[in-house]
Amino acid sequence: MLDLLIQNATLPDGRSAMCVAVQDGKITEVRPGMRAPARETLDAGGMLLSSPFVDAHFHMDATLSYGLPRVNQSGTLLEGIALWGELKPLLTQEALMERALAYCDWAVAKGLLAIRTHVDVCDPRLLAVEALLEVKKRVAPYLDMQLVAFPQDGVLRGPQGAQQHLDSVKRALDKGVDVVGGIPHFERTMADGALSVKLLCELAAQRGLMVDMHCDESDDPLSRHVETLAFETQRLGLQGRVTGSHLTSMHSMDNYYVGKLVALMAEAQLDVVANPLVNITLQGRHDTYPKRRGMTRVPELLAAGINVAFGHDCVMDPWYSLGCGDMLEVAHMGLHVAQMTSQAAMRQCFDAVTRNPARILGLPGYGLEAGCSADFVLLQARDPVEAIRLRATRLKVFKRGKLIAASPAANSTLHLPGRPAQTGFMN
């Protein structure tokens, strides 16, 4: 007897009237018209059954800290970094964990079951590292979390010398942090930025780890550290294990150079994470008009065969005072900022918060095929585009075949002529 049988579901690839069989936390079969005895049978009513949402770029150590110790009055990136510097000495492990665990509850309710979070390692106490390692352990039954050792203040500009923050990165990795991070554009010079990329990629190669760099989060078209990142990836044989996050300087670069750069990135098999909500908010702040959009060149990167994901980046912290853990809101903003409004492009935006970030994290068993983990979310929508348009209600969220969150259907008549109104779960 099956543990769970879901019937009459629509899948993101367009297949309809599909059945999904679950046994021992795994999907055993996916096909239409299945009839089999099961401990629980769920009629999806034609609604969209998707693999869970994945956030490939977040800052869990800062989340829900909005207003501490003060509000970011200018709303700028640099004031946010300065404010975080003011807050760090006041942090306690208990408060960090309380906020992170609260956010994980928000995430699960939104069908977000995997998060890669950067954790600041420039505090010599490694307080945030200790806190998030404990959070990772606690949420493991229902949420997969990856930690990135992130030298927020720059790896080569520690007050006690260039080695200080590099040592902190190594100590964090020794404690069990998963990924090597960096922020080359925040180093004191372009040369130091390039050197930091080299040192951190070498560290990842030595330890067999992945890399995820905050890279070129700037309006400066001469901030080109992703070029160095692509080079070091090739030199060290790290292809497929390296991510460039933000890359907002690409929105200011001339097209001739970008043509060369994108080819280098594709050759190095770099992954890319754009953060639409925060990029559109923080970048282009010094422009009058015309005003730059602030996000990297997502359609061009996808066209070159580069895997691109959208991240939430921040929720109610020194850099961004909004957000609720909804990756469909992220996809919605990404679609608009990148002007990805063709039918195919809108579906790419759904992929950018599901299967693309899952690939970046290297999540085992992710997908809706036999042999995959029975992790999925039932959305009150008929297809991915409608899910983005409505920021669809997460009717049911499953982890390893077990129901872990549910929401009542939204009362809505926002449907196309000739299609059933979304007035309830069974419509």
C-alpha cells in the first residue's frame, strides 16, 4: 500500500491529470490515471503540483532585524553595511537563532524548503556561524540549509591585517560551514579584489568545496571581478561548483565587453544568482535619469546556457525592510525587471526559483520523477505563469511525503474567461 497518492495534478512542464505515488518518502511513480490503495489519497483538482521553492541567496543571520539598532534612513547598500557593523557587537546567539527559526517557519509555509544562506564570519567570535549551524541542525527534518562563509567586510581588509578574515573563513569551514564565500568588490583595491578571488577559490579547491561570491554588486562598469572568478574556476578545475551572485555591474557594462564576458562565464560553467527585489532597490541609486534597472543581464545569460536563479537576498534587515519569504514574489519582480514577458520567459522565471537554484545547491533527489524525494508544494494555480501572477496560495506543502504546512484556498475570481474560477480547492 502506498503512503500517499496525489491524483489529478498539473505539473510545471504542462502535463495534466497526473498522479504521483509516494512510498517511504520517495516518489515511486508519476503517470496519469493511476489507481492504487494508499493510506492517504489527495485529489489536486487540476491545481499545480511543483517541486518546492529554493532560495539560492539569503542572509539568515540578519533576517528580521529591521530597526536594530536603528532604521536604514537612506535605504542604500552602504548604509546597510554600516548599520550591520553597528549591530554585530550587540548580537546574541539566542536572538540570532530566534529570528532565523521564525523565518524558517515563514519559509516552510510558503513552500520554500531549501535555502543557501551567507553568514558573516568577520566577527572573531563566529557568533552567527555557531547560531546558524545549530539552526541548520534543528530545521533539517523539514528544510535543507546550506551555509556560506561570507567575509562581509572583505577578506583582505581586516583591522589586524590581511590574514585575519581569511583565517575566519577557514575557522568557519572547520566548524562545518558548507561553501566558500567572498566579496571582491568591497576590498580596498581592484587588485585586492582579484587576489581575494584567487585565495578563496584556491581554498575551495583544497577542501573540495563549492564557491559562492558576492561579485560586482555595484553600478561601476569597471567592477569586473566575475571575469577573474571565471578564470580561477577554469584554472583550478572548479567548473560547475562556482556561483557568482548579484553581478549587477553587468547592467552598466558596454555590450562588446559583455559579449566576451558571458562566453567566458559559460565556458567556466558558472552559475549565477540575481536578486531582483534587492537589486532593483539598491542599485542605480545615484542615477538621475535615465535610471539603470539594477539587475544583471538575466535573459542574455540564460540564452548563453548559463544556469540563473533568483534569490530573495534579504527580508526585513538593514538592507531591505520588506519581504515575507515568498519566492513567487521574487520571481514576479524578476520577470518585470528583466522584461521576461514571453510565455517561455515567464516559465523560465518559475524555474529560477525552483529547479535552477536546486541545481546550484546540488540538492539530491530534487524533482517530480520516480526516485526523487517526495518534496513538493500544491499551489492554487493552473500553471507556473498563473502561480507567479497570483503569488498563488500554497495549499499544501510536503516534505518526504509528509504534510508539513497547509493554507486555506484563497477566494478569488481572477481567472481567464472560459476557465474555472479559483474559488476553492476542488475547482
